[in-house]
Amino acid sequence: MQVSAENIFEAVASKIENQCRLPAEHLKSVKSRALAIGALSKHFSLLEVECLIRQFYVLLGQESKLARPIPGMDKLEFVFVLHAIFGMDNKMMIDRIFAILDQNKDGFIGVEEWVESLGVFLRGDLDEKSNHAYQVYDLNSDKCISKDEMFFLLKKGETIKSKSDEDLEDVLNMTFKDIDHDHDGLLTYTHFQKLVRKDMMYLEAFGKCLPDPFAVTAFERHLAELNCKSIYTRASVITQFCLFLLS
């Protein structure tokens, strides 16, 4: 049975509500990590970071282990999440995204890396998204994209998969005439950034490396709902405590 993003969001919301009944040390651990991660996040409020941490544990089926760190999302879990929630299904692109986001190269996307990546996916500005896309396309991480890398990306991509190598070479040659201003056969980040600012089509010209806009909207709505539930839960706890003091 195919799992939809809506099904996942419903399950996550339900399990996060159950987390509120966990022992106090679990909740204290989450808040402590939210403070640490939130201090480095410019895209999310502290409460949103806390919700994303809880969500992360639920997605991995580790919701009862909030009190301690876990390795994170392995590649198979990451592929599932990007496909089911964000509508991304190009394996090569997802492999590249995983490699970029796994900053400490331990084979997992940790919770800090997860929150940071969501910041770019959901609320990143054009420069942040350009930087993300460029890193994904820079296959050998040498700070420039060669013509060979472009050919490989287009060959393995979704949009012009049916073209022959000769046709693809022609398309690439025509494209390079417009973008290779130095005539060195390389696309630097500065040139790529200028292209994207001129036409956002270039952002995913070599492959889908960002979530579907509709998926982003759905995720934001889900996060807002989790946020409201967290506020309600906190208010309920505070109210009960105040009533206890007054009794």
C-alpha cells in the first residue's frame, strides 16, 4: 500500500501527542536539544525546532527514546521520507542530497542536519537554495561544475532521459554557449548564482534537488498544527499547575 504524506502527518501528530505523557527527563532532553539547535537556526522558532525534533524521532519509530540521542536517518529511511513527504523520487539526486546533508559523513542524517536541511527546503532564500543545488550538482565537490558533470546529470535525469548521447551533447553545447562566459568549460558558483537570479528555472536545470512546492506547503501546514498543539499542551500544563497552587 502506498503511504501518502497526509497519512504520515496524521501518524506523526498522534504520536507526538502521546510523547507529552513520557517521563519528565525525556521532555527535558528535547527542550535542551531544541535550545542548542535553535540557537543555530535562523529559519525556525524554538518551539518549531522542538516540534521538528519530536517529528524526527517519530519518523524513525524512536518516539519512546527522546531522552537520548540516536544515530539518525540512514539512506533507506531518507529515500522514503523524501519520496513520501516531499515528492522526490530521482535516486541519483536523493543520493547526492544525502551526501551533502550528511556533513559529518557518518552515514546518517542526524537531527541537527535534519533541522538544518528543512530550513533550506522550507524557508531558504534564493541564495541558500542556489548553494544547495550547486553542491548537489558538483559531483566531485571541487567547487566547479564541469561539462562532463552536466552531461552525466542530464543523462541520468528525468526531463530529457529519452535523448541520445549525440542530442544531449548538442543541447549541452548550446547551453554552454549561454552560461560559460569564461570559455573554460566550467560553471562556477558565482555564474550559477547569477543564472538562477536571472531565471529560477536554472535552480533545478540539472535535476530535481528541492521539494515539490505543494509538498512544502503541506509540510508547513503540518508544522503549524504541531506548533499549535504544543502551545495548547504547554498552556494546559501551566493552567493545571496554577490551579494546584491555588487549591
